[in-house]
Amino acid sequence: MSQELELLRRRYGGRQPGLLGARHSYAVLCPLLERPDGLHLLFEVRAQGLRQGGEVCFPGGRMEPGESVSACALRETEEEISIPASAVTLLGTPDFICNQRGFLLYPVLGLISPEGFAAMRPSPAEVAEVFTAPLSFFRDTKPELYHYDLFPQVPDSFPYEAVGIPRDYSWASGNVEVPVWHWDGHPVWGMTARLVRDLISTFS
């Protein structure tokens, strides 16, 4: 086998494929709580000093090299709100999101024990507040839906003639749907809302 073939075999043989061009991967825990009125989802509000401060999200963050999706989600949950991994029963991994900015977002579904919830201590540096919302609210309430377009911006210097396409070439564009729910003064929207919508699709 030639050196080139051996290098290709080493790189791709037995490899788990990922998304070509993805720069980073993130994992979040979608935390469930059992309450007298049914299942609740636990949300965070990001601290104001952070990027996207004030937004509602699930606990999570960027995956470290060699870290599994579940390990990342549990680690970030403990770092952000002090709920240990031992207090979380993992239920599964819903579909992930490929963001147009070039990263992957992996959700992990987990049930928080009463002891874990009682031990919760949000980190002020990362979390402004936490709240819960009943899963039934999201099942019974249709989200507001908004859309925005993604337009290609191709530089005038692009070598149309060299690659054999006309200057009025039909470049691919896109459209993003943004669901929004309002719960007790908290807007649940964007990627977090998309994950919630996927969860409640289980019951439809």
C-alpha cells in the first residue's frame, strides 16, 4: 500500500463521520423534573456579562477534545448549576442541530432527581436565574413562528468564467424558522425552542 493510501486509511478507517467544515461542537442537557402537575423543563437565563446574556437556554457548553456528548452536558450542568452527574438519569439523545455559523449542538435528555434539584446552586458568573416550565404548556401552546432569509454574498472578484458559470448564477439561499414561546415573562426561543419543539413532538 502506498504512503498516500496508508495515510488515508489511518485518517478515515473506522472513523465516526462528522459534519464537514464544522468548527465546534456543543452539548446541552435538557433537564426534566417530576412535579405534582407533571413533567417540567428546567431552564437557565444567561448572566448579563456573557455573550448572549439574558437569553433563556439549557445548561451546556463547548465539548472538549475526546469528550462524549453526555459527558459534556453533565459536566457543564454541574459547573453552571451544581447539579452533579449522579443526580441525573440520562433518557436519551434527541436530534442535534447544525447551525448556519458552522457548529453542532447536541441535546441530551435527562431526569433530575429531587435531591439534585435541592442541591442546585447557580453560578453567578454564568447564570442570572433558573426557572421551570411545565412540559404541558409547550404541548398545549403553539409557538409564535418567525422566519428570516439567508442570502449568499458573493464577491465581485469570484472567478465565474474560470469555473464555467454565468455571473447571474443562482446561488443557494436559505430560510431559518425561529419559534418563540412566552412563559411567565421568559421568552423561550431560537435553538432552545427548537429543541423543546422536538421533545413535545413525542406526544403528538
